[in-house]
Amino acid sequence: MSEQLSDNIEEWPVSPFEVLGLPRTAERTEIRRAYSALIRRFRPETHPKQFQRVRESFEAAMAALEVRSQNSGDIRIDLTTLVAHDDAATTPSSKSPFSTIADSTTSTDDAELVWDRFSDAPDAIQYEEIRRLTQSSKSSADAFLMAYWMLRLRPDFSPGEKAAEWLIRGISSFGADPRLIDLLVDEFRRDADLTEPQNSGDTAGYILSSDLLCIYLIGRWNIIGQKRRWKQLADEVDRSRVRLAMDHSEAWSRLLFRVYEMVAFANDAVGGSLLESVQKEVGGMNLMQQRHLASLDTLDMLSEFRKHQYDVWLSGSPALHQLLLESTNLSSSMFRRQLFGVIEGWIDSPLEALNCVTSLAVKLPEAFWLLLRQVDGLGFFDDPHSVRDSALLETVGTMVTSCKHLEYAHARIVIAEFCRDECVSGTTMMGALVSLNDTVSNAGPFAAALQQDTPLLLTCQLICRFLEATGPTIDTD
């Protein structure tokens, strides 16, 4: 059963039943037996992605079984479901939380035996056994990770306790283990209260590596910045400076760059004071090495945008303007969600979108640069490639031919509307124009113009990505 799956998760089937090696008619006992066998092979501390996928497949198969039972009139109460039904227990981690320990001086055999019993039949007794192991001489980072996962999977084992507390305890004992730190940063995103000083304020002191400390602080400070807790951020920057500024200048410079981005558009006295102190400190550092140039350019652009942020307010899209002022403190998912809210208002009028983006590029180039950077970070752009779809090429060729005698100012509007109507991205349009170069006379010049017309390219890209994410093309008739 479990032998059918490769160690390479990319080769796994999509169907949860196929992952489990079962037919869709499998019963509860078969599903649990297959699940138990797989999590013995793909252990969370050695195969984190595979473990997460197996767990998701188990949940999906059990849910399908419940639907099948209800449809057949079988009203049975499921007493064997592994996962408690709450958001905290079922939200997949955005990162792979585990990796093999490179060097461990303590035995994890006892913890592994407890985990095996938990895999077979989860019970609060195993959680208490793991708790005792974390307090014994046989304790290891693995024991803390297992305690964390047990409580994540079954929060009912200890209702008043947060799973993340096991990560914090583990870091205090094994501060050089990156798995604990990566998972805690993920927990910060789920529960911002964990970044309050009383909850995890001393954890940084136990992290031994400057690189790991950077990962931890950036993850923590990102949340503090999103909550606009500038006084707390300033205090933590001061404490970290004592430890890092002299002996770990490279790590410290990375942290300062990120703090600058967070407070670039702070509009209160505390945030402004922090920004001023960071500006002064960065200005006094020797950062002219090649590896720092991109970060310094970013700081210069943000500084210019800050100076002129209210000189030209985008009357066509104040929501976009406000979003850009907040963007350096938003997570990728938050920025994407708010950006899609802006784009939704443009769907009925690609001309409005094109005018807004063009105006931004002309009047506030620093803000346009920031928008491009944030959109590129979402993976909205792909490299132009040769298009072989004959139907699409024919449609693009017809559109380009119809624009043959139009001035470019009018033709770019036609292109924006075409990309909206056909759900074609700007990069795909460019690839199609290149493919048509030998057969449609004005396709080559259009491709060259589009490559230089970044506002048009970005407009088409934004509208297409919105339509791809939200469903079929909207009927504008």
C-alpha cells in the first residue's frame, strides 16, 4: 500500500483515495489502516510535506465517506475521526515544518514509540507521555515537535494550551533547530497575539545562530508592523541592536532594511521617530557592497514616495493609492486580496484601469515601481513565450489587423479590452504577437510597443490574473 508512493511528492496522484492506495468505496477501517501505514513511513520529522499531504488525504477520504454514508441513509456517529474540527487544527502550514536532524545527541526512541501509538489510535495519554519526555533527560527537539503536532491535530487534548507554546519551549532548549523557528514564524501569522511581549518576548535570546535569529525577528516584526505596534517594534529593535550590530553586521543590516520598509509610511510620532533613527543608522553604515545596492535602491524609492505621497492623489483610484501606502506592511495574501478588490472595480472598464495605471507611472513613478515590485512578488508575471494555440493566434491576429490604421493611443485601449474579454495576460499577448511576426504585418511593431509600454502590460496582467482567480470572464454586454 504505502510502497506504491514514491518519496518524491511531485509524483504522487491528485486523488486522496489514490494517495491512500484505496478505491473510492473504501470503508472507515480501511481508510484508517492505510493512513496509519503511511504516516509510519512518512514521519513528520523526516518527511514533512509528505506527512501533511497524507493527513490531508485522510481528512478528504473521511469527509467523502461521511457524505456517502449520509446519502445512503447510514446515520452513524464517527468516533474514530483523527482531527478535531476547528480552523486551527486544519489550516495547512505554508512551509515544510520538519527536516531531518543533522546531529542529535539524545535518543528519540521513546518519543517515536509514543508517536507510533498516537498514529494508530490518538489518545490524551500519549500527549501526557510526550509532555513528560520533554521534561526528561531524554528530551530532544523531536519530542517538542511531536507535542506541537499532537496539540495541533487534537487541541481537545489540552483546551487551555496553545500548540505554539511547545515551539517556544523547544526553542528555549534547542535554539539552533530551524524547524522550531520556521513553525513558530508560521504560528505568528495565524495568531498575532503570540507576538505580544508577554507571550514570546524572550524567545529571541535562546536562538544561537544570527541567520536563524534574522528569520525569527523578520517573521515576528512583520506581524508587529502589520498591527502598527511601533513602540514595541522600536523597543525590540533597540534590544536586538545590542546583540547583532557589532558582531553580526550583515544580519543587522538585513533587519534594518526590513524595518525601514515597515515604517516607511508610518503616520504617527512613534513610527516617524523609529523611521528617522533607522534612516540615520543606515546612512552611517558602510553598505556600498554590491549585495546591498538593491536594498539601498529600495530605500531610496520608498523615501521618494514618502516625500511625495500626498502631492498627487490618484483621484481615479484612491483605493489603489491607499493600498500602496500600506503594502510594505501587508503579507502577500493580504496584499493580493486587497489588490483584487481594486481590480474588481476595473473589470467593467479596462480603459479606467489603463488610465489609472498610466497616471501612476507618469505622476508617481516611485509608487508605480512599488506596485510592480509587489505584483512581481505575487508571481503575476511569467516570461513571454512562443504561443502555439492556433485559435488564440487567429483571434489575436484579427484584433491586430483591425488596429492597423489606429493611432497607438487608441490601439492600446483595444488591446486592454481584448485581454479582458479573452482573459489573456500581457505576457501571453506579447508571446502571441512574436509568434505572428512573420504572418501579420504589424504584429512585430505591436510586440515591441507592448514590451516598452509597462503600464499597458501591467494592466493586462492584473485583469487577467484576477479573472483566472475568480472564475470565467465577466459578461460585459
